[in-house]
Amino acid sequence: MRYLSVCSGIEAATVAWHDLGWQPLGFSEIEKFPSAVLSHHYPDVTNYGDMTKYKEWNLESVELIVGGTPCQSFSVAGLRKGLEDPRGNLALTYVGLLDHFRPKWFIWENVPGVLSSNGGRDFGSFLGAVAECGYGFSYRVLDAKYFGVPQRRRRVFVVGHLGDWRPTAEVLFERESLPWNIEKSASPKQRASSTIKTSVGERSQARSPDGNNTIGTLLARDYKGIGNQDLKDGRGLILEPIVYETHPADSRVKEMGDVCQTVTSRWGTGGGNVPLVSAYSIREDAKANTFNATPLKVTPALQALRPSVQSHHAQTFIAQPMAVRRLTPIECERLQGFPDNYTDIRLKDKDTPDGPRYKAIGNSMAVPCMRWIGKRIEEVKGKI
């Protein structure tokens, strides 16, 4: 499959589809740091920059176009200007790309807020424009936590096929799920499994430091024989914190050896019954000029933040024994399904700043979701 990626970011699609043998014909990214990441990993693929200039691109035989146009104008938390916002209008630029290159397939991604933006009329306008170009389509909300990464990240995915909607439905929906054949959920207080079982996706293929076992992001330290140095990043931070649980009755503390509380944190009722590893969201109270820490049960979706509040607004932290630290860039890469140090490109032989890495990772799609969609398209197109 020969594809064009727009609003490419750091290319979750290419990371996801590498094993399928799919070939990127070009990227479209204007941000400085993501463009540098693309140049570092894919020096032979042209970055065409501004997607509004697509008519100047010399491309042929584009079989698929993939992209997640900027979601700020569609976000529930944003100003909700919808298609009147220039960033939202890039959704219509995306439609222009489809009409110009006429790929057989397309994939479009956005935040769930797009479904209700302007009473749903914005999303309806986008789908109507797609239909006028001759594409059938299906859409579905997918959550990355069901695809092997411990991050709650719900996104709308629209898959389109030129001339027929039925292949798109076969891509996004599973026949066994149609008659409500749903597996019963876990019973209350059931011990968390160290292996994630999913209905649609597959487990992220991170490897333990010894290279022998498949592990997930932010697992507890299950490998007792491995030296601490092997579990540290370049700055000496342990990347796999030990997980403890507390007992309110007698304040006993024991090591769980299961899933890090950053993913499923629990906290006590006060006093000494506070777990030694917890997830918190730090939010700014502009009126009081203070910051409030709220404990979280599940790690929230990664997000890119404005530079002015990059250091403290709505960030996710880990509380470890006697200290609190922010998630490292490597941990954020794992939460999105990228290889360790994928964004550590060492420009001009200098250490890569963490700020641009956090922003680029937070703006990206989740790799496992894109991998699943790619595999489903590969299966379906073989039947057409």
C-alpha cells in the first residue's frame, strides 16, 4: 500500500505499518521538532510541509491518505468554533486532498468532541463533503487502552473507501460483536492481570531489559534479577517503579508486583494509608494563583499543552517513595506505543529537550490503534 500522510506529526502511522510493508510516498508536517524527527527516521521520504499546497505536490498512485487534522476547533474543551476556525477548515482541506489524489482508501482521526461540535453539524459537513467526492465511509470511537497500552485515549476514526461503504464497515467492526456477543467484565476487586486481554487490539510489544519477555508500559518491577542500572534512562530515573498497596485497617504495606498505579491508582482514606505510587493531575487555579493535585484512577490521555503552562497545567505525575516526578519522555512514548527514545534525535549532537518531545508525543496518534486499522485494511482489500 502506497500512502500519503498529512498532519504527520512524528508518524504513528509509519511506525504502525512498517511490518505490513506499506510505503510512505510523502509526509506533510510544518512544526519544527516533529519535522526534525521525520527527517531523522525517514530521510528518504519527502516532507511537503503545508498541506494546503497539495496541488503543487508531484505524487502519483496514492492508494491511501491518512491524517488527523488539528482537533482544537472540534475539542469540547476548546472554543468550539468548528469549521469557522482556520484549523478546523483543514478538515475540508483534507477533503480536497481526497478529491485531488483519489486514493482507494482514507483514514481520518479526531477527538470525540468532533461528534458534538456545532450540534454535530461540523462532523456532518465533513462526512457530506467526503460522500460528494464518491467515498463510502464508517466511523468508530476507539480507546487506546483496549489495544495494549495503559492510557485512556478515545479517538474518532473515520475509514473511507472509494465507491463503497461496505469494506469500511468490515474494517472497523467485528462480526462477532454485532449480535452483542460481549465478554463479561471482570468481577469487583479482581486482581489486575499482567497480560492485557483485548477484544480488538493486540498487546504493545515492549521488551523487558533482558530481552526475553514481552511487557507493557510502566509495569512494576517483575524481574528481580535485573540490576537497577538496566532499568534507568539516561538521566538515572528508574522507569519501572515498584508498586505497593496499603491496607486501611492496619496500615500494612506490601509490594504488588503487578501493574503500576499510574495506570490504576488507589489511594487510602488519609493519614498513613496513602499509596507510595499514585497518579495525579496537577491543575492551575488562575483566580487563586495556586495549583491543585487531584488523584486519578486511570492515566488520562496524553495531551499537548501551550508553552506558557507546559510545566504544570494538567500534567500527569508519579508519586514515588518520598518524591513526586513527572512521567519521563520514554514512558510517554510507551504510552503511545512508540519505541523507546524514538523522539530522542539529538539535534546537533546535543541532548534533545524534553518539552518538544512531550508535545510531539501528546499530539500523535496511538500506534497500536493505527496498527490494528492497517491490518484490518490489509485483510479486507485482499477480499475485494
